[in-house]
Amino acid sequence: MRPCRISGLRLSNFRARFQSTFPVAMQKTTKSSSKRTAGTRRAAQTVTATSAKRARPSRPGRVGPVNEWMELRRSSIHGLGGFARKAIPKGTRVIEYIGEKITNAEADRRYDDEAMRKHHTFLFILNERTCVDAAFDGNESRFLNHSCEPNCEAVISRGHIWIEALKTIPAGTELVYDYQYEDDADYTEEDLRFYACHCGSPKCRGTIVKTRKKLRP
């Protein structure tokens, strides 16, 4: 199973589908779908309240090296992007996606796409209870752009989200992965365009929502 970036809109609906889709046994390397009891919910909220006091806004991105494999540069897709410093072998864990771990309720509180003129969040679903918000305590992984023809993917392993190379990536290539925003049967074309994709790939579907529809330019 793969994690997915997610918008603030209809996050509660996503949780409902998440709970009904994945079995409880998936705990270690996949999305967890155990139901929250009142006690678990209170505990999670307590942890979030405590961590919220320590969490700091993530530092602005700067052009330059990040680690052995990756550097930040200006991207033709959007703003800053991650680029391969050298050839990256298939299966390499390029960088961990980190940020403040918050409850889904807190994510709902922080972000409401219906109130946004332009969509912009760094939320990542970790499991049924928890999101990672890279806007706080985040690193340069949050600058990796979406593409409908990715060369990387996001993988959950033991409670961590890793950006991993799908194939051998030549030096100088932009590192991109499919955000796979959750589709919704109620989405209109206008909704899909709100989450517009500008990756420029021949396979571009026109939206970062994981849908079979392909929007016209």
C-alpha cells in the first residue's frame, strides 16, 4: 500500500472510506485502519496538543544540496523542486517525508480548501488516525513536485514515509512522484481543476487527483 498526499477538502469523507476499505491487520508497512476508540482519540489529541507547542514552521527552501542524492533547484513545474545530484539507483530511499504528526481532526481544522483561493497544503496521510503536516517541522522533501509520470514513489515503512526511486534516475533529473489525491465521485471538472497539474508530461491527466479522467488543457 502507498500513502497519499491529501487536500483539506473532504478529509472526513476520506477517513470514512479509508476505514471501510483496508483491514485492521495492516499495521507495520501499510496504512493502518483500526478504528479510533474514545480513549485512543483522547490520547492522540493529547499527543497533538503537546507536539503542537514544540512544532515550528518549516524553514524556507533554499537552492542547493540537501543530501547525498538530492538538491533543490528552480523547477519548471512549480517553484522549487528536488533534482538528482548524481545517478540514483532504482529502489534508493532518496529522502524521508517528515513533519508534524497531527490528528485528522486537527488537519480538518487547519486546512479547508473551500476557503482557499488556491490549493496549497503539505498534508500526507500516514494512517487512519494521523497526518503528517510538513508545513511544520518539515524538511526539503516537501518541495518534491507532483507528476503524472513519476520517477519516484512514496512508501510507508514502520511509521515513516520515504520517497523512493521507481527506476534508475539520471543526474540532473527532477525528482517527482504522483501525489495521488483521493478521488471523489462528487468531484466536478471544476473541482479537479482546482487541484491542477502542470507536470507537462504527455501522460498528464490535468489534475493531481488520482482519477481516470483526463482533463482537456
